[in-house]
Amino acid sequence: MIFKINARTKLMKCTICGKMAVIVRRYEGRALCRKHFFDSVDRTVRKTIRMEKMIPRGSHVAVGIYGDGDSALLLYQLCKLGKKRDDLKISAIVVDEGIRGYSKEVMVFAKKIAGLAGVALYPGSYKDVFGMTLGEFLRKSKGRGVDTYGVCQSLRCVAFCKKAGEIGADRVALPVNVDDVVQEIVSGYFCDGGDVDIAIEQFAQKKMPVVRMIKPLSKVLGKETGLYAKLKGLSVMPVECPYASGSVGLKIGGVLDELDERHPGVKFNILKGCERL
């Protein structure tokens, strides 16, 4: 998500220090300047990692790279943490889904942000893991009317874990924010992957190594990860996945965006409600 600072926000003052605000958090009832916004997001990420015990001592974390600003932000946050912890090893992984005109762009993007972060990048592909591309997988699984974008995300997680196991990592960090988590929760009530989901589950049970998936950005809103990346000058890939426009999950995400705009805090309430179950 690319976030723009609107004129109204520019007129607001930071609740903490009185400087020009870059964001108004209506769900908190306060505005934040650039410094205090960065500090707040950083604290949230650190607290999420600590409270959920995501990265114990001696961990090797493989950061999964998607084609978005959240990937760059996640890599930035974990590399910053790595500078404070000698016991922590950070690597980056990316997979080629076989999507014409898109997958190669993701590879270029991954090389760029991994190079800027100074970490090793380990590429893989659906072809290596599944023996077929995304399109071939869908045709073989006879999935009709499924959310291709959502299926690809599931396949990517399996491929990430496989690649992480190959390089000796014990954690895969996914660039997933609050919006993504809530969208997945709500979409689960509407979308049925059918034969495709069964095929993915069967494959994962046979070949997935024991690697924990972690989501350090999962308590930060999508518009805030987007704003953070923009203000920090972190890279964002200019090309969108061709399957995104037809995604049922993303359409549900759009409805949630509208609800959260009218009723600030809706996404956090859904998240908290699910965590209490």
C-alpha cells in the first residue's frame, strides 16, 4: 500500500511534541510527527517479536520477499534488530511463481533490497518445489472459481519454508500486516479453495520442513507500514501482480478498509476478537 500524507494531516500537530504531524491515528485519538511515528511502529514490532517469542537466541531468520514495500520494511526492521544481536542471522529468500511479466520483476526487486540491506539472497521457484508453475498447479488441481491470488500466497508460504530449510534457517519472516491478517480471517468465511487447498495441504504434509513462520508486522496497519516505507525511502516494486485485481480476498480487504475509515479500530477489534477464541 502506498500512503500519501493529505493536506488535513499536514495541518495537525504531533500530540507528543507539537511538531507537524505525518499521521493522525483516529483509533488512538492522537497525531504523530515523523520521529514519534517511527518510534511507535518500531516499539510495536519489537513488542510483537518479544511477546510472541518469535526470535529466540541463536535464530536464523529467512525473510520472505514479496513484491511490496512491506518486504523492504520487514527486512529493514530485522536487520536493525540484527545489529543489536550478535546471535541473530538474517537472510532473504524469494521464489519465482512462473507468472509472466511479474515474477522476474520480483526477483530484480528482491536482489535490490537484499543488496541494500547487505544480506544474502537465496532464490527458489515453484518449479523447483512443486515441479510446476502456478498456472500448471492450478490446471492440474482442477480448481474452478478459486482465488488465484490467495492460492499463490499459500503456495508461496510452502515454497518459503522449503527454501528456508535448505539454507538452514529455523524461522521464515513474512511481510504480513494487520490488514493482511484480518483479510485472511474474514475471507475464510467466504472463500473455499476446494481441490486446490487439499492439494496444497497434502504436499505440505509430505515435504514441508519444520520451520516456524513469524509475522513481526502483524500488529501494524497496512497504511502505516506503507507510510513508514515511504518516509524511510524504502523500495517499492512498481509492477502489481496480474492476479491481484480479481482477488476475492483483496475485494474483502477493500470493504474492510471502508469500514475502518468510517469506524476507526474495526480491524484491530476483529484481530483481538479472533485472538480471544
